[in-house]
Amino acid sequence: MSVMVPSKTPAQITPGRQALDTALYQLGQAADHLGLGDGLRTMLGTPRRSLTVSVPVRRADGHMDVVQGYRVQHNVSRGPAKGGLRFHPGTDIHQVTALAMGMTWKCALADIPYGGAKGGVAVDPATLDIRELERLTRRYVNEILPMMGPDNDIPSPDVGTDERTMAWILDAYSVNAGHALPGVVTSAAPGDSPGQAGATSRGVQIAALSALGRSPEGATVAVQGFGKVGALTAQYLADAGCKVVAVSDLSGAVYAPGGLDLAGLRAWVAESGHVLGYRHADALGHDELFELDVDVLVPAALEGAITEVNAPRVRARLVVEGANGPTTPEADEILTANGTTVVPDILANAGGVIVSYLEWVQIMQAYSWSVEQAERRMRDLMVSTYAEVGTLAARRGLTLRQAAHVIAVGRVAEAHQTRALLP
């Protein structure tokens, strides 16, 4: 079945399939605004390459598990494929395809010379010890090796992976190549690029402050997902003067109307492993966080967090998407009708791929710049991109999501036309 056909059979609508349907819907809206023909729409909605592999991993007790792994290169018309690698039990080919498509638009919107890719392994990393994780990672690299390379496809960390994972990938690829090729990944070690740590979160902060339209002093914020992206986003917004009143993770949510002590909360999470039980805040259910009367809501966990079920109860004036695909199309319509502004993922969380690009440039050119230079380059690009999206949205009466996709899809379509990559 072509990926251009949205799923209609209820049994087929898994979370991954829902994410892909959302991505295809957003592409379709942009294609309508751009007046793209059916052939070009099909090309833009169909991955250039998709690979499904079986990844054996020997467990510590000697038995062998086999898990499914994926790598999808959605589009490479503007440059080599770039995208994260996630280890998560809910990973499937539909989800990975949707995320790869989103990365294509994200890179095009920021106007950096990358295409979009994504990879994943359907495994819970918490069930593996460090040696099992390393064996799994290295075997996955061996399986997808023909797709990789500094000029072909450059992975980076995502859900369930980190700098250590990237270092294993770098070493496994380099062993096969016979020499070190550091440009095959980004974030292979903390601080590989000045400004890399927290770049996605910093970008979310910049997008939120750009969209706020007022002084950040005292602006109230709720963050769904107190993980790699959400925790630092909360801190950066607090540093700017916002009042972070609620955060959540898998355990639940905590709320302090006067503002959370984020340092104390992080210490509690480091000790307990979750936010629930933090004694300086009240406990909330997951859904209750979405219903808080706050200025800014940051969904920073996984896809499909805001749906037609909970969107009518969202009271935030501004939703800034730290996660990829956290809002369904049905929820988008409800939020827009209720006067809530949504800063889309391909704009709000682009800071990570921007700094990854800067890191890759440094590696490929044996060049470096300071933390201040890297952060300034990222900030300038985020601010100018937000301004471009906002201007188009105001001029054509579009939402920020629609305007962002019109710009991004238009740039990729132009690349196809320039290179005569037409059906």
C-alpha cells in the first residue's frame, strides 16, 4: 500500500500509522496551497529509501532476542539525509517514516542543506544492560551500513539514545570503513559542537519567546515531558523570566502555582526517577496538566499527545511543540477555533538539527568556533525563520503550521523541479 494513502481501517490505526497519517495530511494541505500536481505530491509523500532489518542481540543470560530495526530516508533532494535514531518499544515503520518526513520539512524550513531521515529499533533500552545495548547498536549499524555515511545519512540522538550510542555507531562504522569517519554521526560525545547540549531546548525557548508577544516576566508555563528536551526547556524559560508552574513525565504531573523549584525538582528526579512525589508541589494527573490556565504549554514528550479528546480543554494561549508531532490534525482545528496559537514542531524544535548541522560542518571542514558563535548562529536562524513563517501566515491568513509547511514543502518541491526530479 502506498504511504500516500491515509489509513481508514481501525485495526491499522496504530500510533505510528496515526503519526504518518498526520504527516501526510500536513503535506496535503501545503501541496494544496502551493498548487502542486499529483505526481509531485506522490513523490514528496513517498520515502526515497526504507529499510527494515532484524537485529539479533545476545542477552547476558546467553539467550538471543531478535528485534525489528528501521531506517528511512524520506528525501535527499537538498542534501544528505539527517535524522535521529530512537530506541523505543513503540517504534514501527510508519512512525519512522512520519518522523523522517518531518525532518525533511524541518531542514528545508531552516534552509540548511539536509534531507530528512529517521531510524529506530523497537526495543525498551531500560530492559538492556550496557553491554547488551552496545551489541544491539553495533549490530543495527552493520545491518543499515549501506545507507550510512557522512555524505549519505547522518544519525543523531533521539528518544532512548544518547552521545554514548552515537559513539558506538561512529566506531562500528569506522571499523568497517578501515579509518575514522567522525562525520558519520553528530553528538558522538558531549560537547562535540559548542552549543550542542540542549540545542533543541534552546530553540524551543527562542520560539516560545518569539511567539509570546510580551515580556516573558511572569508568563506561566506548563511542560509535558520532563526529559532531555522538556527539562532544559523548562529551565531556559525560567531563566528568561517565565514561571514554570507544572511539568509531567510518565509517572504523572506536579503543579506549584507560585512556580516550581526546578533545581530541587531535578534533584528529586535524579533520586527517584520520576517527578511524582516531589514534596514541594501538588500532584496532578497527566490530562490535568493540559487543562491548566497557563500562557504557554510545551508538549515535549512523544507524538499524539494533544488529540480531539483533550484539545477542547486546553486553556493555554500558546502551544509550542517541543516534541515531534504532538498535536493531531483534529486537535489543531480545535485549538485554532479556540484562539490558541500553535508553534509547530518543524519550527519550534529545529534548534537541535541546526546545531547538528553546524557540528557536521566543523567535522567535515576541520574547523571550529566558540560556544558563543554557535549559539548566536542558531539563535539568528531560529529568529529569522520564525519571522518568515509569521509574515507568511499573516499575509495569507494561515496558521503558523500551515505557513511553515508551505515554505518547507515549497523549497523541497523547488529542488525537485530544479533537478528535473519530476514524475
